[in-house]
Amino acid sequence: MKLTKTLMASTALTVAAVSAHAEDMANSMTLVSWGGAYQKSQVNAYTNPYQEMNEGLEVVWDESSAEAVAKLRAMDEAGNVTWDVVDVVAADALRLCDEGLAMEIDPDEHLAPAPDGTSAEDDFGDLLVGDCFIPQIVYSTTFGYRTDMVPEGAEAPSDICSVFDTETYPGKRSLEKRPINNMEWALLCDGVAKDEVYDVLATEEGQQQALDKLDTIKDDVIWWSAGADTPQLLADGEVFMGSTYNGRLFSVIEEQDQPVAMMWDAQVFDLDGWIIPANLPEDRLARALDFIYFATDTQRLADQAKWISYGPARASSAPLVGQHAELGIDMAPHMPTDPENAKNTFLYNYEFWADYRDDIDAKFQAWLAQ
Amino acid sequence: MTITVIEPKPVPFVAAVVAAAGAFCGLFVGTAQGNSLLGVFAGAAITAALAVVFLTVFRQEKAARWITTLGTAAIGFAFGGAMGGLIGLAFGWFFGWFIFWLGEGRYRSKLPPYTTSLQVFYHFLFRVICGMIFFFLITPIVVVMPLSFNAEDFFTFTPEMLRLDPEGYSLKHYRDFFTNDDWQQAMWNSISIAPIATLLSVSFGTLAAIGLSSEHVPFRRPIMAILISPMIVPLIISAAGMYFFYSRLGLQGTFWGVVLAHAALGIPFVIITVTATLVGFDRSLTRAAANMGADPVTTFFRVQMPLILPGVISGGLFAFITSFDEVVVVLFVGSAGQKTLPWQMFTGLREQISPTILAVATILVAISICLLTTVELLRRRSERLRGMSPG
């Protein structure tokens, strides 16, 4: 043990002694992401060009973003962090940052400025939540519905409240097995004004009101926990409508040609991006920072939108969004941020849910078990 | 072989039994059409009516069976296309046969003449229960096979598939498995980890079993209990423990870490099977060998090993399967570079429900069947050569 420590310390010293040139960067890098089409878009937009620039660099992908917080904690505890760059949702990034498991980022030092010279801090703007989070995409949780299951005589659903209207739109719905988003939608459809939703939800009665509203459709709900569930249920025709990430729905509609359409009303925006684990060895940290600088520049973020319908996090990337790389369709109208789609939106309320999550989670789970 | 003279049975009895079977089948058809109760009654009524007609008015077995088979096939086809036709065909064939098998009393022909009605009933009830257990065990495995040839990227029997339209089927998920780097990497990891882990478990497990079976070893039972513990302790606990232990040693996230972890999981299986074979091993043979000048190592390989080999091999098979199937420990001890097939299937199922998983499952099932058949054939052959079985 002692020997290992001495060895490690001397290695660290040697590494620290020389400045971080390309040859001092680790030639292998472990990226953590979500798998599926999303990871494919990152491979195409980020790591493939990056590997072309850096010959001999090995990139290992680990599809563990779903349990990134728990795994990073365990790695930290065991003193053996094997990840270099981790893709997480903003809420997880905030938690990791608070616990000191993620490295703090200085946007203007670690991130590229926009091509017109705007600093990274201004280019990302409000999306830079927390001190460790490097935003990558804006995605939304929204609804898709089977076009061939819309009852005759009824209009296609275009209002969030049609989720709760089982009379006009009979059939099962799939909702995520957690209170976030569901509680907001329930209140919104129970007559609460949009800008009062969180005030109401902060009270005991408000939480009960939301659960009561959800109770009216409880028998018609299939609860999902993985993003792939709702697309499968929609393709099966097992549900009439269901919530999931908009990129998944895009894939179902445009790539898989299923009779499904989007209902963008009251979609909830959320952010996804990178963090770098705290206390990486010098050479791996240099590699991770170099990769981040490259992968979050204006062009790269815009490139990702060629492969998946998530909005780039930089303001300067938006005009560069082009066509889908394989289908050749314009991607702009499929972005959650497109003005046509974003008429009525929510932004995930990080502060509210950080304060109330445990409490409301417990109530929600108890209600589910009833 | 007929051992009982058969005689036609009373029509009401036959009609009642056939109606019960019809109700059971009707339940499935009815549920598929959205009305279980109607299905039960219609199934019972139709089959009972057929039984009465065939056994009283129209007692021409061949013709009657053809008529039922083709008739139900046509009805099935009219309602449900090709698939409905096939199901109808099977139903019609079965009920045509069933009515005459019961009506002519043929079901008694292979039972001794002195069996009572109750015994006959139990005899067939037993078979039905066995059949249902078999069905229960095998259906989940069989149902994924056609789905793996799905032309779409979902776990769905599409209308094209149900119509048996070739358009609805494709080999693209198999192509994906053989061309996708992630899957190929996972397969090679599994193929290289499992044999080494097996080799280690077999060596250590056999040695431990031999040592523990000699009487002069102190604390045999506690040692045995500790060695067997990976099999008894919940896997997740072993996994978490190994994770922290291996991290300290620098083994976490390495190839050898996963191999060692899997070897530890496999050792109990080898110990148990080898200990069981050693019970029947005659110790005087080793003493005889020593008496003739053989050193312990020679004795082990020339005398003891050949005799306990069946136990070693079956223990090795279990150890191999443990490593090949294992997902919990590898998730902890491995890192993304050691992703095995079960791990890849697990993440694939969670993040992207893609039928490639079903294609892999089908391939694995096919390989297991081949392996088991080979082992069984080899076993029979060696038994025959040793003259242990007459076949």
C-alpha cells in the first residue's frame, strides 16, 4: 500500500512538472453517456472528429449516465475514479457539484468562445447552471400520441389537459414514474395558473391537489422509468399517448415511421451536459479538458443536431443547425426550442426540486402504492 | 400396443369433456378478440355440438376430421388472415382427433383393463399438468425467437408478421449484432473471460474439494462454509464487497479483476459437485498407487482425476455458465472496457429497447442447445463404450 502511494505520488509529481502539451495527455479516455441514438449522435459529432485530430487516442464509452451519481460516489469512496468525462442531466450535475465530486469549470478559460468573439459565458447564458456543469443540449419531456387511435369526431390532442381527459381520449397513457413534471401538469390542468404552479406545489394542500388530479387517471396510466419505454408502448399501440424525451419521439416518428405525432403543449425543458470528475490525475484531466474545449464549441454543438433532435445549448449554434444527416429533413422544426413548438413551455425548476424532491418523492411513491 | 379392448363411450360424456376443452381454447380466442366470456361459451357450444353431430349422425372419422380441420382453418383465415388460418387449422385438427379419440374409447387402449375411471382421469390429468408446466417454462424463451426476425425496431408483433408477410421479417437485427462494434466487443469479452474464469474455478475448486474430503484437515466445516459462501450471500453484496476490495488492490476495472471475481463465484459449484463425486471414491486406490511407488501428483492425475472427472466437468460447466450469464458483479468490478454480453444486453434493454437483444438471445439459446446436445451425446457414447448402459 505504502509503496503504491509513493509510486503514485512520484508519478503525479513528474506529470505536474511538465506542462500539459498534447504528448502529456492520456491516450485513452472513458466517456459516460446514455447509450442509444443519443450516444450515437455524440460519437458522430464529437468523438469521431476528435479522434481524427488525435491519432492513437482510444475512446471507451460507458452507458452509465442513468446511475452516474451513485457510481461516482462509489468510485470516489473507493479512491478509483475511472471516468474522464460524464454526461449527466443538469440536476445530477448540481448534486455532484455540491458533493465535491465534479470539478468546477471556468467557462471563459475552459470553453471556446463563439466564432464572433462572444465569450463562452455569454454564449451559453442562463444555461450555465451550477459551477461544474457544461451544457450541451436542451431537451424536453413532452407527449406523443398515436394518430390512428384518436377517437372519431375528436380533434387531435393539442392541449396538455387532454392527458387527463379520458372521456374524449380513452386509452392508456404512459407517464414517468416520478413526481417531477407529472405534478406540474396535473396542477396546470386543475385550474392553477402557470406562474403559480410552484407556489401551490410548495404547500401540503397543493401537493395533495396534484395527486388528487393524477388519481383521476391512475387506472389508465402505465408508469415508465427508462426513456425507451414510451416509444415501445406507442409502437405497440398499448398506450394512446405517453410522455418521453422529444428526441425519442422524433426517432419513432421520422426514423421508424410509426403513426405517432407530437403534442408540444406544456413541454418541460431540461438541460443535459458534461461534468469532469474532481481530482483526476494530471494527464487524464488535460485530455478531458482538451476534449471538452473541442466538443462544446459552436460548430460541434450544431453538428450534434444533425443526428438527434435536441437543441444545442449555445446561442451561436442555433443558426448553424442544418438537415438530418441520413434523412435529409430540416431539423429546425423538430427542435423543442423552435418558436412553433415552444409556445407553452416549462423550464425544469432546479431550485424547487432540489428543496422539495425528497418530500414529494415520498408522497408520490406512497400514492403509487395505494 | 393395445392392451385393452376398446368400446365407444356414451355421447353425453364425450360432449362434456370436449366442451370443457373447447371452453379452455375459447377463453384464449375470446380474450384475443376482447370478450373472454363469449369466447368460453362459444368454444364450449361449438365443440360440444361438433362432438354430438360426429358421434351420432355423421360417424365417418376420416371425413369428419377433414371437415373440421379445413372448416376451422377457413373460419380462422376469414377472421385473422394467414395466422388465423394456421391457428384454426391446429384447433380443427386437434378437436377432430380429440372427439374420436374420446368417442371411440381409444384413450383406454394403452392402459391396463383393470384401471378405474378415476385412475384413468389421474393418468391424463398428470400429463396435462406436465404439459402445462413445460409450456410455462418454454414459452417465454420461444416467444422471443420470431420477434428477433422483426423488420421493425420494436418488440412488437407487427400486422405484417401476423399475416406471415415476408416484408414483416428481416435479418437486420442479426446483421446488427455481427457488425456492431459494441456487441462484437461484448461478445469477445465474454468469450475470453468465461473460459479463464472456468479454468481457475475448476483448478481451485477441485483442489479444495479434495483437501476438504480428507479426514485429517482441521475445521473442515467452517472452511467449507466460507468457500461456499459466494453462492449463498446475495450477489449484490458480494459485488459491492469485491468492488471496494478490488479498487484498493488496483484490480477494479481490469480484465483480471473480472476473471478473478467470476472465478470466485464459480468455485462453490465445482466444490459441491466434486465433493459429491468424491463420496463414492475409494481411498484405498490412492494408497494402492502410493504403495506401487507413484508420487501424489501422479496418483492424482492417473488414478483419482479420471474417476472424479464427471463431477469436475459438470462443476466446470456450471462455473462457465455462471461467468457467461453474470451481470451484477461485472457491473461493479468491470469497467466499460470489460463489458460482457449480459452487461450489453442489460444496458441495451434499459436505454434502447432494440430487438438486437432478442437476436442475441436466440443465438445464445441455439448455442446452448447445441452444447447440451453434444455433451449428452458424448456422455451416452462413453457410457456405451464402458458398457454401462445397454443402449
